[in-house]
Amino acid sequence: MRIELPDVLVRKAHSGDLPALVALFAADALGGHGDTTDPVAFPDYARAFAVIEASPHQTLYVAERDGEIVGTFQTMVTTSLTGRGSSAMIIEAVQTRADMRGQGIGALMIEFAIAEAKGRGVRLVQLTSNAIRRDAHRFYERLGFKPSHLGFKMALK
């Protein structure tokens, strides 16, 4: 599948994108992450952005249309001993602005991530999706992802 949206640019995020990214996550009530646009929380987001930006194994991306952030995702490349020491890319925090869904932006972002993984010689691309996000599950399956594992989480705070 090749998605082309000439009016959408996928690029690495920069610090100036942070307010729009925070607003995007805060607007997602379904995710349950507790994100907020409260200015008191902004230093937490800035700290996290600095960690991501400094890591050679993590990249935060944005999808931009007409100068506005309309989507985002993050990638992480991990290497393990399984698979004969191969690397995998994890796609995380995929979010398309609610008023922009259904326009191919999410597919473009995922296609971009897959191309990046191939370019890095990664053997596997994987992601998780909240169990209640049925529409997202259908979306990922349409893009060729197969449900294969059951995930577990433990909140520490």
C-alpha cells in the first residue's frame, strides 16, 4: 500500500511542536493517560521531549498540514538476543487529530514508520493498541498488522 498525501508532511518533531502535541494527547479521553494542557504539567512534557530527542533509538514525528500538527507517532528501535540478535521497531503513541481522521493521515504515518524501519534493516515492526480501541484495531489490520500477542501492564504510580 502506498499512501500519498501531497499536502501532509511527516517530519521529526521539534520543541516548537510541543504545545500542539500536548493538546493532541490531552484531547484523547479514551487513552486514559491523564494528559492535560494545564501549564503546570508542561515541564513534564518538555523533560520527556528532551529525553526522546537525545536518544539515538527513539524518534518523535509529526504530521503537518497547512502548518498545523494533525498527527503524531513515536518510534523506538530495540535489539534483543531473540531473533538472532535482530532489531524491532515499536510504533507508539499514534494519534491523529479527531477532526482529521479518515483522511489517510494515520495510514501515511504508519507507512512512513515502516519505511524508516526497512531503511534501518529492522526485522519486525510492532505496536500495541488499547483493547477498547476497536476502530484502531481494524485500521491496523487493514494496514497489514496481525494480532499476535496479549499485552500486560502494571502502573507503578
